[in-house]
Amino acid sequence: MLWVLDGEALWKRKAGAAGKACADCHNDASATMKGVAARYPAFDKVLGRPVNLEQRVNLCARGIKKPPR
């Protein structure tokens, strides 16, 4: 279960130029992310194509956290 603890730490870790963590927008993952994996892949209207969960997480992080390139 160490991977769960690692995930929780990553969820709360502030990163990028914006200094944001996933938890800043999505709050408690146990409530806001429940069942999310079952909804992917999903169609992204902006991209005009389907994205999987990993792609969605990365798109969100790039848009909100502003990581260094």
C-alpha cells in the first residue's frame, strides 16, 4: 500500500510556476475522483479527439500548474 501513500503525497504536492497541487482544485481525491477511471477514455471537445486518464491528468497539470518545459 506504499503506492497509495505516494499518490496521496503527490496529490497534495505543489508544483510548477503556479505553485498548485491537484488537491487545490479537486479537494479530497476519495470524494472527487471516485469512479473517474471508469469514465475514460473520454472525448475532449477542445482537442477534438478521445483522451485517456493519463492524458487528462497531464493536460490538467500543464494548464493549471504551469510546469517548466
